[in-house]
Amino acid sequence: MRNLTHLAEFEALLNHMVSIGASDMHLSVNTAPVIRLHGLTEPRAELERLTDVILQSYANAILSTEQLATLQQRRSCDLGYTSDQHHRFRINVYYERGSMAFAVRWLDGQFYSYEKLNLPPQIGELVKLKDGLVLVTGATGSGKSTTLATLINEINENRACHILTIEDPIEFIHNHRKAVVHQREVGVDVPSFAEAIRNAMREDPDVILLGEMRDLETMHAAITAAETGHLVFATLHTNDAVGVIDRLIGMFPGEEQNTIRQQLSMALRAVVTQTLVRKAEGTGRVPVNEILIVNGAVSHLIREHNPSQIRSMMETGRALGNQTFEYALAKRVHERLITREQALYLTARKEQFEASLRMLGTR
């Protein structure tokens, strides 16, 4: 039975996190809670320092018996959590140096327009695709889940179809609108991503959201689903729209790579990478998106394993919706949303960035 006092203490921390607009909170022994605000971490010295006993009591209060067993066995456990104030969080409970720790991500839960999120308009065009694979990539905390939730919500509001999401854990709750939406949580509704994507072929989906491609079986099933008439959105942890193609193919054994390259060249529709950058004014962050739109020419280059030519096509194909990371950075500087210094720190291709600034008329 859950201890209501400990649960109330944990809920108070969550409410504090929401009240100040923090994206993340870290709980560990012998320190006060640490929050991430506008991309930067800061300790909340006014809050109580935490002990192993307190953290264990929080785990006992929010984890089920099965989740506690997973934590003890694997030394880590993921869960989605809805607070008493109806805010949604993604929580990872884990061990470090023998003691318990928590990483808490606040999932705003609201669906915003592309304009409100400062996303490039060509990302919104992806919801019009009828089939194929769309990869949304970026580091942890780069806003991939929010961007994908926005795309899924747009389809839900406007298309009569069946949307199936496979997540670990479920982050954004989608209610039936014009579409029917079913959300499967790994470890709760299905044992694994691979099994869920295999089962999906018998569940009549039009659109599939795959929270993560963790293993070869899942990757292969996702590509096959995209080949056979489904629109599949999936994520990977990488920051290079061109590099993600070779990284994905390179995960397969050598004898399978040519086949996978052929399949991917036919199934891939777009790669969107996302990085969140602190705004020049100091409050909030803005996404910087590299975008690769796959047409017949890019498909050919994928088959021929010619990444340098793909990048050249991104640089010259902005009319098709393509944009390199350097152009995206330059555009944010031109819009005065981020500083030139921030952009130079983030790019490894400074000459291309400066050329993009000149093209945009920014000195």
C-alpha cells in the first residue's frame, strides 16, 4: 500500500517543477533537487536535501510491485506518471554509486501549433504523406517527442484513419478525434518494441508512431511496415540527417546491408534532426532543424551509398524543403532568436554557416 505522506511530498516536488516551468528535475542523495530551466541546470537550495531513505520512499510511493521488481533486477525503471494535478511526466528511477536517483521530465501534455513551437513549416507538410518512413532524430531532451506529438495530433484532428503508437513510456495522451488512436506501452501492453511493431501489421493501422528503434528486429519491422503502405514515424538518437542513414544501415550485419539499403531507399521519406538552443533573450529555447526530404534523386544516392552528394543536394535543394543544420542556425541568427556566438559554438562547418548568413543578408 502506498504511503500517502511520501506520495504527497513527491507530488509537491512535481508541482514545484511545473510552477517554475522546469523541463527536468534530478533527485539524488545528499543534495537538494536540481532542475533544468531553459536548458541550464540549477540546484534548488531552498528545498530539502534528499537521503537514500527519502528516495526509496518516493519509489515505493509511485512504482508498482512489478516496477519495483524491475528496478531491483535491472537497476533502472522507466514509467509514465500523471500527477494529482493532471500533469504528465516521464520518470526514470535508477541507481548510481549504489544509491537511488530520479530523472523526471515534465511532458507539457498540450498540443501546440508549428508556429508556437517555432518549427519550420515544411515539417508540417509531413503529415500529408500517405506512407513511408519519417525519422525524427536528436539527442535526449531535444524535443523529439513534442515534435512527433504535434504531428500525430495534426493527423488525429484532420484525417479519418487509425493511428497506433508504440512507446516506452506513453508520453502524450491522444484522445480519439477524427482518427481512432490506440497507444501501446512497452512493458504494460506489449513486451517489446519488436513484438509491438510485428503485431501492428494485424491491427489495421494507417499511421504508426514508434517511440524508439532499439534493435535490428524493430528497425527491420519498421522499414517493412513503411514499405507496405503505412506511414511510420520513428526516432533515433543522432544529430546528422545524412549520417543517420548510414548509421541505421551500419547496425545490420554486413551481408544484410545492401538489402536494407535498397529497402530504405524506397521507404524513407524524410529525416528531421532537432536541437534545442537557448534563446538570445535568455528565456526559453528554440528548435534548430536539419531537414532532408527524400525524392527520387536522394533515393538513388542512398542506394549508391553517396552521402556527400546527398549533403550537396540538401544545400541546393531548399525549394524542396531541405535545409542543412548550418542554414537552420543562420536562419535563427537572422531572426535574432539565437546569437551568432551560440551558432558558431554548435556548428563544425563554420564556413558553411557564414555563407548561409551572407545569403540571408545578415552580417
